[in-house]
Amino acid sequence: MLTIALIYNTFEKDVIALKPEEEARKKIDALLEKAGWQVQDHKDLNLGSGMGVAVREFPLKGAGFADYLLFVERHAVGISL
């Protein structure tokens, strides 16, 4: 059975269904934050915001995007594709 999360948009009074990938990203973000990581979009990158920074959809040279690129003390230490 497929579970879809719903978000209530207070401006338009509509219910918006999240795609499974978006729902998974929300769950992963929450787990990373619970483990002490600062979670950021690549466009808002600030590696100095904490000791551990997880960057969403980080662009890779010639290889598309990483789902997450993990940095510790400004050094890349892990990748999720």
C-alpha cells in the first residue's frame, strides 16, 4: 500500500499530496537533524553553520546530483546517490 503525506495549504485552502520521493526526503531530513546534522539545500550552502552539514541535491561534476553530500568540519565525508 502506498502512503502519501498531505500538506494543508492555508492560502489556497487546498490539500497537496507529496510524491513518495518528497515524503522520503522529509523523513531523511528529520532523521539527519535528530542525529545532529544541519540539513541545507545546496543553494543555501553554509558549511560553517555547524560541525556536520548535510546538503540536499548537491550538484556533481558530470554526474548529476547527490541526494545528500555530508560534510564534517567543511570536508566532504559521505555521499548518498
